Amino acid sequence: MNRLGKKANETLIEMSLSADDDIAILTKFKPSQSEGEEYNGPEIISTAGSEIPSSSEQSERKYNLFLKRRLRIDKRHQSKDSIFFRDGVRRIDFVLSYVDDLNKEWEKKLERRKEFESNLQKAGLELETEDKKESEDGKIFFVKIHAPWEVLITYAEVLNIKVPIRENDITPVVENPLDCVLFPLRLPEKVMHPEPDYFTAPFSKDKQELYLINDESTFFSPSMRNRIVNYILTRCPYGTEEGKKKFGIKRLLNNGTYTAAYPLHDCQYWKKASDPNCDSERYTLYMEWARFLRFYKEQPLDLIRKYYGEKIGIYFAWLGFYTEMLFLAAVVGLICFLYGLFTMDENMSSKEICDPAIGGEIIMCPLCDRDCEYWRLNTTCESSQYSHLFDNVATLFFAIFMGIWVTLFLEFWKRRQARLKYEWDLVDFEEEQQQLQLRPEYEAKCTQKKRNPITQEMEPYLPLTSQAVRFCISGATVLFWVSLIIASMIAVIVYRLAVYAAFASLMENTQTLQPISGLLTPQLATSVTASCLNFVIIMILNFFYERIAIWITDMEIPRTHMEYENRLTMKMFLFQFVNYYSSCFYVAFFKGKFVGYPGGYTYMFNRWRNEECDPAGCLIELTTQLTIVMAGKQIWGNIQEAIVPWICNWWGRRKARNNPENLYSRWEQDHDLQTFGALGLFYEYLEMVIQFGFITLFVASFPLAPLLALMNNILEIRVDSWKLTTQYRRPVAAKAHSIGVWQEILNGMAILSVVTNAFIVAFTSDMIPRLVYYYAYSENEDSPMSGYINNSLSVFQISDFPERNKPKENPENFVICRYRDYRYPPDHERKYLHTMQFWHILAAKLAFIIIMEHVVFIVKFFVAWMIPDVPADVKAKIKREKYLTQKILHEYELEKLKERLCQGDKQATEKEFIATEGRMELSRAM
């Protein structure tokens, strides 16, 4: 077919900015017609919706609906569960819905819709309206949109969409010898690779013969089609209000002119479409990907990309790769945990604490003022044993391992991402393309214009003074909310200090709690309840701040979509970082570090005495805090993602279940689903990045964190796929060649994790004090760690207690008590000052931090240098595709020049022919 014959009738898109217009508009696009055929605009079923219904119509609605439902099947021969116009040929690429609510703005909305739909027709789109009488509830109008071939090829060139030019002739990589072992994890080849592998090139209307166009109706995939239509919808004007030109479907959705705008799913998820022209890809995705029973199977990434677009595809590729890498971390973490479990009985520290002759004879100083009593060290026997599960030599190994694991994960992901960029035709897709595409909101709100130095066209811009004011307001708002988080954390700390005495008194005086008093100490009870309270506060603050962050980002008026997402990402991540991790940072690095000593305690606000760590250390409390916040967040997140949309859809579709299936149209089925939203993926990334922080920043305190994350992610992949396939409308396809700013955030957290884990091992665990005692202060060669507990506890004379701290009762007339510190005894000339051992331990801690950080960073940078970002075979394929594309284009130009020479075209000179042929030779040489 000679497609160049169509050029005479092709039309143009006016995308330039005129002096009278404030925005770029799309007008005067007249679809090409066959000769003698007259274009009459879109097919409109009914205009009854534009008339105000009378009271008689309202009184007879039930009867009319009854008759309508009986006649609907006979009225249409085509199935209502169809993705085509009534002619069965033109595909529905997008659907708009609206309701005539007859309020005071009814006429204004009607005028906007008429203008908007008229401009859509001028842009070349074809419309077909379903009257409200045809809808399930008799209230909703549906406008179905179809993009004809002429519109598709025009905007494919504008959007630089790549299309096939030739099948890939590079020999595939040799099969993996483990394929036979991994066969149970594989999906069918047709599911994994729904399309052949092609060399591709950007589409050009002038060179249509170059592309493998077998069928115009299927050449552009449905995801490409809805992306093109959405591009038009977001830039189509609908009139002038308050002296400003208004445009874009987003504004019309916000002001209620339309209630929804969405592309259609191709079928119901639980069964294939009856139409043989439909691929039923949604059904395939549900059966092979979105069911939990398929959790052990690989993901059909190519099919996900084909159906949902590259942006969603790259998210699931990253999530799947992250989950695969977690498997290694989870195995090593489990081994470290088992090491602690099997060596629990050999731990000399817990043996001494549990020994009645040692721990039973050590009297500890009260843990609060006045109301708390003296207590024996062996009452913490069980908690000290459990603390050894996480505070052992394996902790150091696991902290170093995770520092290297993070680097391997990030470097191997770069390689995986480079392969996907090639396979998904994203090699030449750069962010500069997005930079050149202004946000419609930016164009609408910025009334001033200046000349772009690159394009030399007038563009809207935001004055510097306005930017400064908006940034100041934004920064002040973010600072206020971060301060609010810190204030809430201080409130939780005050809660911990205030209720500790109550828990201590309750457990001592309640006989029913005596059997578990060894396991549930006052410190642990306080830590658990405070962690739960902190989690509730985190969820409440999240709820409010999400809305505040969107509001202040909108107020800043970012220029492009990429700028908008990056700014919102940084605001949300900063808030979530402080919100989720502040309590863990407090327990890890502040609790028990500024306590003072008996008779010289430090107080918060001169009222509440600072908390002390458990005699076995603060690491078990950090583990408790981490477990509650991390597990609680994952459980709550899955409830929000899966159960809430399911309940909403069940409630919204309860009436439709009582009607025949063939009366429930495809556009109505999708209308009743939830909206995924432009920020749908943003929240998914944010959830996973916060989890990534839990398993890297504090992993030295909880080796089982990667295992919990692995189990959650296996569920997360299926929950996300299930909700996307069954509970949400089909999102508009969007391109993305990477995970964006999240990559930089992950890199930053990877570096920070080395520092935090080094400090946790040094200052939160007891490893360094034990090592110093082992090598420098132990006096027993046969059992070097014996005597460590007595060595780590200082002596205080009870008579030195100030009245403020002194317990009300001392029934056993104790003379001295012990406390956790390295200070001189009361009979020493440097009474209650730090001993030399304290300074030795502090020096050892600082030396350990410096050595560990340098060792891990050197290994990280060496590993990053050793692993290339782009695999060698991918580089070869990219070069091969570029060479082949240039060759084909040059051959095409040469053939056209030959044709012009044969036709006697004076413009096609011999020199031009020689220059083109020379360029081909140069391309081959290159």
C-alpha cells in the first residue's frame, strides 16, 4: 500500500504560540476523507441530556427504566461489553463521563462541554455519546473517543514514538544452564514475550513505507493510543473565563464538568472477551500474574509494559528485582539469627545475670525517683537471653554484609535497567523531552511570557519574585510539619518517662503479672506501648501531610511534570523519613546515653528523669521499635491497598449485580472502578523506599528485617498487580526510562546506612565494651568473659541519694546499689567520675566507626567500579540498532533521489545523489 498517497489530504496541528493566545492550542485539524465524502463530525446518539427533564419524566423514571432494560438487548446487536464504537470497527481509546446535576452551574458546564468536545473534533478525534438513559443508573452520560489513523500518525511523530522497522537479527544469548531447574518458575513464552523483538526507529509521517505496518488498526498498541489521546485531552481548550484561556481535561474534572476520564480495559478480568479482535490481555495478566497462587512465578514484564505502559512496567521490574535481591539478604540474616539462637546458652553475660549467686546478689538502683524500689539483676534474666539473639558477633558481620549488599543491589539494578531501556525502546528517551513539555497548569497560571533561548518561541514563565515568595511559604510549611513530628516524638518520650514508674509499680504489686515479670520488664512494657502509640501518631500525621505536600507543590507551580514529581517526592520523603525513623534514631542513639548517675540524674524539662537502657542494653528495645513500626506499616499498607478499594468497588457495583451482564457496558464497568491517579505509583515507590530504609539503616539491630521485607514484597507484588488489574481503572500509559529521583534517594540511604549501622554496633550494642573487656581487662584466662557484668556496673552509696531521688522505702536496708556505667566507687578520691576504662571504651568505639566506615566504603566503591552499568551485549545491540536505522533511512533517501532523477526532477541533482551515497558509506565505516 502506498501510504505516501495520503499526504495530499493530510492536515496540520497548530502548536505554535500566537501573540493573542496565552497557551498552545490544538485546532483546525480536519481528518482526511475519501473523495466525495463529506465530514459531518462525530456520531451523537442522543442530545436528550441537554434538556431539563420535566416533573412527569421524573415521576415515571422507574417505569421507563424497566422498559429500557427490556429493550436494550434488542436495541443493540453489538455486545455492551465491547471496546468498539457501534460500527464494531473504530476502537474506543478514551471515555469521558458526566452527569447533568441541574444546579446553578449547569449551563456553564454544558457550555464548557460543547466547546471542549467541538475542539476535540477539530483536533481530529471522533466522538460517540451514550445517552444517560442507556446507563445503569439513568444519570450518567458517556462520551467515547476514537483516534483515527491520521491523528495517531501525526501525534506519534510529535511524541517521538518508536515503531518497528525490522525484526531483530542479533543471535540471542546462550541459554542459562539453570533453566531446567528454574522451569517451574517460568511463564509460557507467549505470556513473557507477547511480541517479536524488533529494531525500532522514531515514527515519521513522511517515511511510512519504512515501518512494518501490516494493519493500521493494530499498528499502534492500545497503550500508545490512549497516551496520544490523553496528550490531546490535556491540551485541548474549552473557552475563556475571567479573561484567561482555560484548557485541559484535568481542570474540567476538578470543576465537575466531567466526572471521569479514562481508557478502557480490554475485557473483564475473569474471562476472555467474546470479540475475536480483542487480545484479552487483562485476562491474561490476571490469570498469570495477579493471582496470589502465582507468587512463585516470574512477572510478565513485557506484557505489563504493553498493557500499562513503561512507567508502570519499570516499577514492577524494580520491585521484582528488589525482591529477588532480598532473598540473599534474608538468608544471611536468618543464619545470623540462628547463630544467636544456638549460642544463647553459651552467652557468659546472660549466664552471670541469671545466676542467683551473681545476678541474684547484685542490687540495682531504682529506675525512677521515689516510687520505684531497689531490684535484683537476675529479674532481667529472660530479656538478657533474648537480647543475645540480636546482640552478638554475627551482628557485626551482618552490618558489613548489608553495606556491601546495598551496593550490589544498586549496581545490578543499573544493569537490569539498562537492559530494559533497550528492550523497551527507551535508549534515546531522555528527560529533556519532558523538560520541553510544559505542565498545562503552568501554562494556565503563568500569564507573563519570555522568549525561550533554545526554541526562540515565546513561553510562559513565573517571575523570580513570585518564585521566591512561593518557595519561602513552601519551606516554612515543610519546616513547620517537620517540627510537628519532632514535637510529637518528644511527646512520646515524655509518655515513656511518665508511665515508666506506673508500669514498675504495677508489675511489682500485681500478683497475676509475677509469672511474666521476668520477660515483660517495665522497660519493655514501656517500649512496646510507646512504639504502638508512636505508630498511631505516624499514621495520623501521614494522613494530613500527604494533602499538605500536594497543596504546597501545586502552589509552587512546577514547570514540567518531572519537576512536579521530583519536588513532591523530596517533600514527601523528607517528611516520611523524619516521621518513621525519628523514634528509631532516638532509641538507637539517644536513649540511655544522657542519663547521668544516681544522685546526679539528668532531667527533661527539669521534670522527667531520662530513660535508662535495660541492663542487657538498648538493642532489644530498638529491635522492638523497629518490628512494631515496620510490621505495622506493612499490614496497614496492604489493608489500604487491597481491602479498601475492594470494599469501595463492591459497594459501588452492588446494584449492577442484579442486572443481566449484557446490559452492563464495558465503559460502565470501568467507571465503577477506583481511579489509580497520577500519583498512584508515587505512593508505591514511597512505601518501598521507606521499607528499604528499615532494612538498611537499622539492620544491625534486627537481622530478620530482610526476611520480613521479603515476605511482605512477595505479597506486595501480587496485591499491587491484583488491585491494578481488578480494582482500578486502566491508567493512562506513560513513558519512563528509570525509577527517576528514587534512584538518588536509594543511593543516599545506602551511604547513610553504613554510618548508622556503624554507630549502632558501636554505641547501641554491647559488642565494643565486651571486646575491650576481653582484650584489656579480663583476669580469667580460662573464661575471659567471666566477671564482665560486675565490671560493667558501677557502685553507688545509698546514703548519697538526694531527697528527690531517694526511694520511699528500703525494707532490706541496702547500703549500696549498682548502676550501668563506668564510674569510680564512693570511697575513691575521684568519686563518681568516669574511670579510665570508660575513655578506653569510647576511644575503641570511635576507632571502630572510622575503620568500619572506611572498609565498607572502599569495598562499595570497588564493587561499583568493577560492575559496568550497561552489559556488553546490550551495548552491542544498541550500536547495531543505531547502525541499521541509519542504513535503512539512507537507503530510503537514496531510492527517493533515484526516483526523482528518473522522473526528470530538476531539483534532484547529481551532486545531491553523490552526497547521499557518500553519507551511506560514511555510516557503514562508522
